[in-house]
Amino acid sequence: MKKPVIFSLAILMSCSFAMVSCKHDKDKLFPAKNSCRLDSIIYRYSDFSYTEGYAYYPNGKLKQHVSNPAQASEYSYEGNLVTESISTDRFPATHKITYELDAKKLAKKSYSFFSDEASNVAYDTTFYTFNTAGYLTKKVLKRTVKNFEQTTIANIETVTSYSIVSGNTTEELTKTTTNPGNFTSEQVSASYEFYSDKIRKEDSSQPFWLGKGNTNLVKTAFKHEADFEATTTEYTYEMNAKGYVSKATANGIPLTYYYTCQ
């Protein structure tokens, strides 16, 4: 069963597989005229279904993203800071990530920390690099792990490089170095192929501080994870009259996206 692959891609490119059932509501604020705002995604498996939902502030900024029944993110904005508060069944309390934005409203770096079941605490600092067009090209996560006595027991650096071709992220290369031991692993963690004739239309669901989304819709996604079997996901789409995708399949699993449109 390949549900985790589909789920992770939905988060990574939220609107890349955007499927639309539009309704008009002139009482709500939209990012722009003649556009649609993503409200929810329904995943339908053979034995169950679940809904991924989005909510927005009156100014159109993303307020909440419920990615599955076990995880939800709340977003708040103050000056050049964006705070993501994550509630999940993996953590006993809310896990927060604070993004510091530059003058272009793109993330320069982010901070977070969380504890595990052994009472170790991981302190994360992540640095972001974008190209001149506004696409994310590099992410460097530096993690310091301390025990309950606040003694450092490990330093981990994970560098993810993104290859951008014609406005699309075609490959992710991940390199992780762990100390003590100076152990380094490097692998292509993901690669993507795109439809040349299917353009992805933007909506408000994608966090603007993480850069531009893909220009085209994903055709095939390849996931390569260490110690796990490589997976391939094929996507198909049906477009509506507004240019948004109305339906999609991921390895035959149907996805339907619902929008509010102006």
C-alpha cells in the first residue's frame, strides 16, 4: 500500500494535483479575481476515505491546514515572522516552527524544537536558498540533539538540493552528516516528471514563504528512501473550464479537490 507517498506529495505540491469543484461566494475575500481558493481534498481508498482541509484569514493568508486525521497546522503572522503550530499524534504537545522572512517575504531560516519518547530534545535551525525567480533551490537543516541533562549527544546536518527546470522541481538530492562518527549518506530522495501541456494554476493553499510552486502538473513521482523500497506514483488529471483540475488519480486512487471560486 502506497498511501504515504501520495500523502507526502500532496503536502509538497499541494495544488500540483489540484482538482476543482468550484462554487461562487462573493462575500469572501480571494487572492485575486477569476481565481479559486482550495478548501479541501478528498482521498478515496477502497476501504475508507479522508479529507484534507484548508482555512484562511480574511486577507487570504493560509490559517489552517488539516493534512490528515492525525495532523493539523495552524499559521500565525507577525511582522517578518510566520509561526506554524503543528498538532499531531506523534507529539504530546504542539510542535512549533517559526519562519523568519526576508524583504521578499521568503523564508531565510526557521527554528523549532521537539522532544522524543526518551526525553531527548532536538533543536532545529533550517536555512533556505531561493533562485532569482523565487524557487526553493536549497534547504539546510542543522539539528542538535540533547538529553534530559542538556548534554549534546548528536549533531546532524541535512542538506537538500532542488533541481529546477523550466519552473518545475525535477529532483531532490539529500545529503545527511551525523556526528559523532562523521557518518555521511547521500541519495536522490525524489524525482519528478511533468506534463508539458498541463499548467498548474496557483491558489492560496501553498505557503508563500517557501517559494513558487511548480509551473506544470506532476505526471510521475519517484520516491527513493534509504532502507525502503523505491516507489513510483503516476498521476492523471481532468481539467475544468476555468483551467483548474477537476479530478485526478494517483496510481488509480481518485482524488477530488474542492474550491471556492470568484
